[in-house]
Amino acid sequence: MEFARFNEVNLFLRGIFPTLGFKSTEVYYKRLERFAGETKYPFKKMFEFAWNGITSCSVFPLRLIFIIGLISFFVSLLLIAWAFYPILEGKAIQGWALTVLPIFFWGGLQTICLGLIGEYVGKIYKEIQARPRFIIEEEI
């Protein structure tokens, strides 16, 4: 059984079964309204479940940090060019630009660096999971 080859501690089953590659299907049903009691799965638990699914099966949140850093860095470069353009016309730079733009610039640069560190952490995380590199569908 290929499923037994996954030795992770925090195994997210809904993310593992699709990666096994075996045939699967959807089962549709009509859920009846609860007639008594309250749900034992409040919003906090649902959020934790979703977050566990995202972080167990993907390094996308780490890559998102890098993308946000790139966007903010390049936007800050455009804003710096826009703010310093009046110097070419011999005018003074307006007050907020000299304060805010360096903060935005360095914040973007730091976020890029954090995203690069996140890429390394993501690679380490994938190696530590020790997932099988291939799935055997059938043995002859």
C-alpha cells in the first residue's frame, strides 16, 4: 500500500490522497439541516484545518512572501523615480518622499530577503517530509 510510505507526523490526508495518483471520484449528497445541538467544528477549528492543509501540501505561502517583496520593491523604485523627477526640473522634493520612500524601499528589499530564506526553508521542509519520489501503481 503506497499510503504507508508516507512517514510524516502531521499527515494531511485530503492532500495526500490526490498525490497518490489513483482513481478518485466525487460523491454528491444532500446534507440535511441539523435538528439538534450545535456544531463541534467552529470557525477557529475550520481555519486551523485549512491552514494545516495549505502548509502541509504547499510552499506557496513562502513563495508569496517573495512575490510581495518583489512587487513592493519595484513599486518603491517607481515611486522613487516619480518623487525625484522634480530635481531634474530644478524643483525641491516634497516633504513626505524623503521619509516614506526609503522605508518602503528597504521594506521591500527585506521582504525579498525573507522570501529567499523562505525558499530554503521550503526546500528543507520538503526533504524532511521524506515523501516517496514515485508511486508504484502496479507490480508485475
